[in-house]
Amino acid sequence: MAISHAKSGEIIDVGPLGDALSSTKTSALLKSDEMELLRLVLPAGKTIAEHKAPGEITVHCLEGRIQFTALGATQELTTGRLLHLPAGEPHALHAIEDSSLLVTIVRRPSKT
């Protein structure tokens, strides 16, 4: 079954999940040639090992608390805070609390 992504001009609800946080799964919200948007849901204690994104990214904490490691430092990303990383920058995450993040990845269209 194909994943349904938002269409241009469609409103997407990225508000806090509240009580539904623990039962919600990560989902891709939008994918185009130039960007990808996803809601990343991490239960407390979950770790995402170091990895890289193909393009620049922003990570916006919608709710919860995350330890975010990048650029030689570990910082706490909390509700309402956002960070930016350049393309290809290694990073890792660890959920301190049940958390929901809005991740934007800038993609480069392939040249034909």
C-alpha cells in the first residue's frame, strides 16, 4: 500500500499529540523532489544511532525531550526548540521522554 503524503496546499496538523503520543507511529507527511517532511515519534529510552541526512535538515521538537548529538556536542532539544544541520552532518538522538519531532529534509532534485 502506498503512503499517502500531503498535497500542495493541504493543511497538515503538526500540533502536540498529547495523550495519543504513546500510540502514534512515525509518519512521512510530505515528500517532493525538493523536500521531505516527517513526524518522528520516539518513546522514552529509544535511541537512533548516528546517521546522516542527504540534505540540510531542521529538527523541531513538538513535544517531549530529546538528547541530540551533532557537531561534537550533545544538547537537549525540548518542546518548541528547533535546530538546523548542514547536509551530511552525522547526528544521533536519544529520547529522554516520549517525544514528537517535526523533521524537514531539504532534498536536491536529481539532474538529468
